[in-house]
Amino acid sequence: MKISVFGAGYVGLVAAACFAESGNTVIAVDIDQKKIEGLKNGIIPIYEPGLKELILRNQSEGRLSFTTDMVEAVEQSLIQFIAVGTPPGEDGSADLQYVLAVGRTIGQHMNGFKIIVDKSTVPVGTADKVRLAVQEELEKRSSHLEFDVVSNPEFLKEGAAIDDFMKPDRVVVGTDNVRTAEIMKELYDPFMRKQSRMIIMDIRSAEMTKYAANAMLATRISFMNQIAGLCERMGADVAAVREGIGSDSRIGYDFLFPGPGYGGSCFPKDVKALIRTAEESNYDFLLLKAVEEVNELQKEVLANKLIKTLGSADEEQPLTGKIVACWGLSFKPRTDDMREAPSLTIIERLLAAGATVRAHDPEALAEAKKHFGDRIEYSTNQYEILDNADALTVITDWHEYRNPDFDRIKAALKQPLIVDGRNLYKPNRMKETGIRYIPLGRAG
Ligand code: UGA
């Protein structure tokens, strides 16, 4: 099939590469000339395991091309994926200007039947707006060409995006047209495994499914972060509690890990947008407001623990003279993405408290420099930043932090202390090392 993907961002690039890999001819189009020039020359603007190889192979085999030429992209392909950004507006609602601009471009240049697929995360009702935008442009041209608008939300996780796309749990397609449903089935068929499900539903339900899924996952995390807070105060162990409740098949084990708060480009934005959508319908989504508030508070927890343990009586700057080493800056492992990363809040808090902050991250140092400049120190060596520091705090659960050299850590830190925001280490083992250990939701 011939496919155009508008928006060479995260979702767009992954989708374009994977559709090309399954044999389709794919044009990826973006208005950012620099980005497209780079892609033509094999420079991939984001870090995602496996993506570069996939792009280069399909490009060299002629199934994947990059362009800034919207007209060509519209004319050449039957299926038009919209995968442009929907940044949050000031009030938290998703800004649809880029999505609708693509809709208008398609309306201006389409030359036959087109299937227009919303892949960007867009609020309920967006497909109708896209349809209207296309229709208006067709009317200006006095054209009666037919088209169909489909909602096909994306559920991929950063760091595992290729696998998520190639082996999906489910593919959700919202359409009211049987013929279009058949074409979408054919398109996704190469990715479907025995366990995968293709779920066809009406358009509004598909749009809502995306937000409901992310909101549900964010709810689980905030819930577990509060259970962890209570465990600490009651002498219980959140890891044991997770095992205990996760074994109930209705609950399951996933997404019940306490942490420094959820971050990234999806959960924070989508939770806000759903609260906003509810408000627009005069509906108070009380639960999600609490999920968000709990998450904001959770980002303070690690800094609070450090201040409580190391801080002086100075109310304003209790960490003056203290050095804190941070492991992990990206919002999660296997990505350099720092959007809404808890590390941003934690480090600002430590700096405000007067601490000297040193940071290590396997991928995100360049991103981090954009935020902190020379206000903190950076190193590509995770041990180097420990020399003479007063504490190490683990913010992101990168693999390289899971089994560190504790002797080295102990020798490097002044009075060895680890504040662990990801519960990476076993409290018993830590007792043997002689390092003071403060995890989340359990005794150290
Ligand atoms: C999330 C969803 O998991 C994807 O299904 C969805 O497609 C994507 O958003 C999206 O809407 O595009 P992503 O933001 O890449 O994916 O990252 P996650 O792996 O879900 O992690 C989000 C945050 O939750 C991270 O900060 C992570 O550390 C935190 N988290 C996750 C926890 O604190 N505890 C957990 O148990 C799991």
C-alpha cells in the first residue's frame, strides 16, 4: 500500500519505518527542512533503540522516503497518517492547530479517495473537526472527492517503540466505514500475532480509548506512590504489597512500581487534557485531578528525603555545602527524553536548597544541559560524580544502575548514603555494604 505519514516526530517516524518494513511504500513528510535533510542523510533526530537501523534499511531498499513536499505526499498515497504534535495549550487542552493544518492541506491537494488517519493523540471529537477541515477545502475547489477519517491511536512506549509497533497487544481502529475497516485490517495484518487483537469501534470511542488507557496507567502509578508513602509510615514494605495485590489477576503486576512521579510526553499531557475535556462538558473528573496532584507532590519526595537526612537547620538553604550526585535524568530508561522528567523538579529543588548537584545519564546529558546549563556538573562516568559527594540519589532506573560496584560507591561518598527513587537495591544487601540506604515505601 502507499502511505504518507505527516509529522516525522516520535510516533510518525516509528510508524513510517515499521509500515515500510512490512513492505509498504511510505513517504514521511515534515515541514522542518533541517530534520528532513538530516533524515535523508541518515541522521535520526531521536534516540530509540532499533529505529536507526530500520530507517536506513528501508530507505536504502527504496520503501521509505523523506520529503517536505506536502503536495507530493498527499497525491501519492491512499492512506494519510496524521502524526503531528498536539502540544498542551495554556489551559492544558491539546492544541489541534497542526493536526487541522494537515487536514486542510489534504483537502487542498487530494486527487482521489483518501483514508485520513489520526494517529496523534487527539481529544474526542477531533476526527469530526478534521473531516470538516478537509470538507471545507474540497468545497472551495468545488470538488466531490470522497474521503474517510479514521482514529487509530498509538500505544507505543518510548524505549520499546519498535517492538510495541511490530508486536502490538492491540490495534484500535475507530471508523464507521466497513470498506475502510477492511483496508486498515490489511495494513496491520503483518504485525498481528496470536495474542494481538484488532479492535474496530466507532470513532469517538477510539479517541477516548487512548486517553482512558494513559489515564488508567497514571492512576495506578499515583495510587501506588501513595501506598508507598503510607507503607513508610506504617512499617510495611511496598514491594511485598505489590506482589500481594498483583497476584490478583484482576489487578496484575504491571505499572505498580512507586517512583519519583511519572513524567514523559504522554501521561502528564494526556491526564491534563482529559481533565480539560471533562471540564468542557461540565463534568468534574475528580479522580484525575487527584492523580495529577499526587504526581506533583511525588516529584518532591526524593529531595525532601535528602533534605531531611542531610539538611542543616537553615530553613532557606538547608543543603548549603552539600554535594548530591544524581543517577538518571531522562524520564525513564532507554531514552534521552527529558520532557516532564521528575529529575527537573528534583534538581531544581536541590539547587534551591543550596546543594551542589552532579549528574550522570547514559543518554540525556545533552538534553539536560539545555535545562540546567552550567548550574550543575555533568559526567559520562557514573562513578566519577560520586567523589566526595554527600549522597547519591537514583532518579531513573537505567540498567547500568542495577548492579553497581557498592565498594566503589562507599569509598567515594563522604558518609555513604543512597536515596533510591526506584527501589533498585535489596535492603538486606545494602545493610551488608554499610551504606545508609533510603528507598521508597519500605525500610532501608
Ligand atoms: C506511555 C504509555 O505507557 C504508552 O502505552 C503510550 O502509548 C504512551 O505513553 C503515549 O501515549 O504515547 P511512555 O510515556 O513512553 O508511554 O512511558 P511509560 O513507560 O509508560 O512511563 C511513563 C512514566 O511512568 C515514566 O516516568 C515511568 O518512570 C513512570 N512509571 C511507570 C512509574 O513510575 N511506575 C511504573 O510502575 C511504571
